[in-house]
Amino acid sequence: MEYIRITKENIEKEHICCAISNNNDVQVASKKAWMEQLLDDGLVFLKSAERGKCFIEYLPAENAWVPICAPGYLYIDCLWVSGSFKGHGYSNDLLGECLRDAGEQGKKGLCILSSAKKKPFLADPKYLKHKGFTVADESENGIQLWYLPLDSGAETPRFKDCAKKPRVEEKGYVLYYTSQCPYNAKYVPTLIETAKAEGVPFRAIHLETRQDAQNAPTPVTTYALFFDGEYVTNEQMNDKRFLKLLGK
């Protein structure tokens, strides 16, 4: 398999191998704009040369848009291999490249979000365990921070206090999200309109800076939905899923 690394020079013409192939789609434009501002922060997006869901996205943990303390580590935003790409060792290729990069940079290791049981849009814990990752920390809503140290004496990463007990004070539905996931550009406005039509209190909080994301009241910042203060889900919703959640 041939892999391509996204740079400022090729980001406009390259697909970002998510579920959306049209570069003119608002979701793709939103994702690429987010990526461009992080390239100077060390963001690496390595993808298959073929179109499809086969890529890894990572950056120095100090610059990650999540509330963690993991100095000297690389943080993996997403490792996604699915569809016809599964079962060919591509996940191992991509993770191996991340490990090689970490070693060359003198990093302490890798870290990534997961959970005890597989959740949508989070890394598969079975795969992480197979590759030698272990759980470093866990929030009260079951989101776990896994890590793979390159040095046995490396400091263990942890969640910041703001993310250990995911909760908000506001009543109704409150959504925290970033532009990391391209789906948000389409489906967040859809949820806002659906909630308005149903007369349901709903507020969407777009985390637009690294500082905001690193101090968010949730370990998952790409998408975290709360209701009456309690955490609900990290799974992106369209209008049908949201209406089902409302019991409509």
C-alpha cells in the first residue's frame, strides 16, 4: 500500500479519506480548514493513496484538542481502517509509522482515547490491547485514555480534572464539538434546527481553539452531548437519531 502525508502544499487536491469523497462538500472544507491550522502544531495525517477509509491522524499531545496531561507523548486523534481496507495489515502499517515517528522525535510514547467496550468514533480497545497499549486513566463516563510507552520509566498520561467527571450545569441539551470530525459541519446545524422545531432546549458550543478544547468538561471533544448536565453520547447524530433520542 502506498501512503500519502497531507501537507499545506497538497491538502487542497488530496481527499482526506473519510466517508465523504467530494472535496467541495462543506464537511470536507470544514475538516481541511481545521487541519490546516494544526499542521504548524505538528499534526500528521497519513492516508492511503487509494480513496477510502484508511488513515491515521496524530500530533504532539501538548497540542492535542483534548483535556489530557501527556507531555512528551504523541496523541492519536484517529486511526481508521474500514471497509475493503480491513484485514490487510494497514492498521499495523499506520500505527507502525506513528511509532517510528515518535521514536525519531524522542517521544515518550503514544496515547489515544478508547473505552472498556468498543464505542463509535473511538479506537477499538481489543486492537489497542493487542498492540501493547494499556489504560492510563478513565473518566466517570467510561472514556479511557490508553497509552503505549516507549520508555518503561515514562510518566503515565492522565485526564485533566475538568474531564474526569464529565458534567455541565446547564439544563436541556448541550453539545460540545470541534471541527475535527467533518460530519459536524453538516449535522450540528441539523440538530439545532430539529431541536428548535421540537421546542427542545439545545445549545451547541463550538470549541474553536486548542485552549478551549483542552479545558472542556469532557474527555471527547470532537462531539459530546449532554442532557440536563449528564453526559449522553459521543456519537454524531443526524435528525433521525436525535428524534429517536427524544422519543419522537
